[in-house]
Amino acid sequence: MTQPLRILLFGAGNRGADVYGPYALSHPDQLQFIAVAEPDPERRACFAAAHHIPPDLQFTGWEQAVRAGKIADAVINATQDEDHHNSTIAALETGYDVLLEKPMATTLSETVHIVQTAQETGRILMVCHVLRYTDFFQKVKHILASGQLGQIVHIAHSENVAYFHMAHSYVRGNWRNLSHSAPMIVAKCCHDLDLLYWFTGEQAETLSSIGNLRHFIPENAPPGAPDRCTDGCPASDTCPFYAPRIYLHNYPIKAAVAKAHNPLLRAVGRLTLSQPKLADALGALVPPVRTLTRYEGWPRNTITAQPDSDEAVLEALKTGPYGRCAYRCDNNVVDHQVVSLRYPSGATATLTMHGHSHEEGRTLRIDGAQATLLGKFSYSQAWLEVHPHGPGKVERFTFPTVVDNTSGHGGGDAGVMRAFVQALRGQHAPLTHAEDALESHILGFTAEAARLGEVSVVLEKVKQGFGM
Ligand SMILES: NC(=O)c1ccc[n+]([C@@H]2O[C@H](COP(=O)([O-])OP(=O)(O)OC[C@H]3O[C@@H](n4cnc5c(N)ncnc54)[C@H](O)[C@@H]3O)[C@@H](O)[C@H]2O)c1
């Protein structure tokens, strides 16, 4: 029997411990975490206990772990963006194959350096572009490859980041400031730029981009809003970013479940919103209902080590970054950006990213000479429709979503793990190899440069030319 791969984890945070950790525990035939590198003692101990890692294989950081030489078959690198470069170079040079979280790095030169080091060392370096592994996007690729849409003329792809996800990650959280993070168009949308590259099979030849930080600035704060939501904010009933509603009452998650395709899930979601006490009582009796009434998952589990405790969550809001007024943070990344691309074939594409969506999800439209493909891939709904231009019926396909799938990203998180194992066992070429992922990073970093350079026509000047 093939032995499970022995994995060293860099970073036992949300992705490492809460996403890849559980995958390993439920697929012991595929891989086993035999060592962990994590500076936070609580996270390190918790991960080590869950995976039965002995003390001599618990390290306080990737730096100590690589000093021990090659102790595992491969590394999964789930550290934060700004730690990716040095840790990945060190892992590759120690002789490890690596599965690296996206984005590969926070600058283009570091990204290129990582890819070149993988080439020079001859190691496998895969990037967690998890969306390529979902049934939904695999189907899009399949429809495109079938030729059913005819010649592709234009792709309009949108990454509609939900209002609370924007506030959590890009205003209050880890990806809010360019001094620690890649630009949002790279951090959030290297996935989407990667999909556009994968769909078209072409490297874009021209790119332009516009966007800015419009909303999350002090001038837009509600009158009288204090620095923290928990300090008696007068706008607590109306402000969408009121932190206790998001983290303490888990409102956005319940609202997403209330829109699920699955009628049972939808009914439970609606009950938690309309009759919270009744739902709570039901949750005490029915464990699956309790996963929603006593929700402990993302984003709640990223703000405290005790997501099962309302007291701990409230304390995190009173003292930590996630309780800050969303208009008074040290954020400087955009909250909306548009990228336009033209390909050598003559096809064009637009990527629209914004952080003010009522629900989390991507929407997609591909117009070809023979048919139009429409799609929605959100937390609670995932469907595709092919509308032929000539006679013929509309085809509709539906898929599992984040809400009704145990694996995050609509099955993509499990998919990338399975693919990494298969790549290391030589069973499959890696679908999201770093050399391939480089294209999306080049597009993202270049889009940011284009946005900052504001290379666009100033309409005022055109009007002035006509004396207007
Ligand atoms: N593939 C996806 O769709 C997806 C989704 C979300 C996040 N991400 C990416 O995953 C990565 C991790 O995100 P997260 O939300 O889990 O972050 P996190 O902050 O929860 O986890 C990072 C962990 O790295 C640890 N760390 C810090 N210094 C270290 C060191 N020297 N050695 C080892 N560990 C160290 C931190 O203590 C922390 O526990 C980020 O790059 C993020 O952009 C990818």
C-alpha cells in the first residue's frame, strides 16, 4: 500500500489548521502532518495535539524547521503573504516540494524569484489556486473546450466581495495595508486573473486598470461613531459593519444560509434570523442545526482562539483589530478596481472586483459567437446556464456551494490537497503549477501599477477640447 505523504506545515493559522489540517485527518491514506512550524504557542500546541506531532517536531517558526534539514516529504506553506518569499525559498533549497498559499508573494520580483528557485532546484511548487479544482470552474473550462460557445468575443468576470468580508479582511484585517500585504487585486483576485488565463489559454497582450478606496475612509463614518463599535456607537442598528452583529451574532453567515438552494438549509437559516431563541433551543437538540445557531467558523474563528465563547469574541472586539470602526482603520488598499484585458486572438475580458456585495461570490458571463454562458458561484448558489443564439434549449447546471459543501471554496480546498498528493506521487501533472500561476501574478501586479499610473483618458480634457 502507498504510504501517506509526510508533511511539514508552515503556519498553523486559519488555512493551515482549519482547512488543510482537517483534510489530512479525514484522508490519512493521502497525507499526514508529521511536523509543524508556528510561532504562536497556543496554535502550535493545538495543531500538534490534533495531529499527534511529538515535541521534537514542533518548531517556533519555519526558520527553525529548515535548520533541522529535510525531515518530511513536502511542505505546505500557509504563512501570511509577507512571509511566503523567504520561507518558500528556504524550503525549496532544503529539498522540499511545496504547496504554497496564494498570493505567492507581495511583490512581483519576489514572485519571480520563487518561481525561478523552483525551476533551479527542480522541486514541485504548486500554488493554492483552489478555484481551478471546483466542479463549477471545471465545467466552465469543459464548456469552453467543447467549442459550444463558438468564437469567444468577451468575458466579463466579477469578484463580488461581500460587505462583511471586505471589512474583515481588507479594512480591519490582515490584507488592509500595503506595507504588509500584496495589493488587493493580487491578494484577492490572483484567483480570478488565473481563471481568465486558464479559460482563454492566452497570455493577455494589453491591460488597463482603474479603481480606488472610495468608502472606508474617516469622512464616511456615521456621525458620532466612536473608534470601536463596542464603545456605544449611535449607528449600531444601521451600520452594516457593526462588528458585534458580524462576529457575535454571526448575522452574515445566517443570512447566506437563509438563501441556500437546499430547502432544509434555507429553512434553518431563516429560522435563526426570525426566531433566534427558538432556533437556539432546536440547536440544543439537533447537532446539525447547532453548527449554525452556535456557529464557530470563519470569520469568527479568526479573531479569537475560543470561537465557541461569546465572552471571548466580545473581548476580541473590545481589544483587537476586528472591533475597530470600519471607517477609522489604518487601511489603504482599494475597495473597488476594474481590470481590462485584450488577448492576441482579439478577445477581451474585464475583471471587476469590489467589496460591497450583498453576498459573497463570483459572477461570470462569457459571450461567444454561438452562445452565451452565464454563471454564479456564490456561498449559497452555484449554477451555469448556456443560452444558444440559435434554436435549441437553455442548458442549466447546478453545483454544491460553500454553504452545502463540507470543503471550502465549493470543493476547491479539498481539490488542491488531492492534486498536491497526486502530483507528488507522479499520478498527475500539477494543474496549478507555480510557472502557470506566475501569469496571474504578473497581471495583478501590473494592474496595480496601471491603476496607480492612471494611464487613462481624462474626459474633462476631451470636453474642454470642444469648449464644453
Ligand atoms: N487559497 C485561498 O483561497 C486562500 C484563502 C484565504 C487565505 N489564503 C492565504 O493563505 C495564507 C494564510 O492565511 P490565513 O488566513 O491562514 O492566515 P493566518 O494569519 O491565520 O495564519 C498564518 C500563520 O502563520 C504563522 N506564522 C507567522 N510567522 C511564522 C513563521 N516564521 N513560521 C511559521 N509560521 C508563521 C502565524 O502565527 C499564523 O498562525 C495567506 O497567504 C492568505 O492570503 C488563501
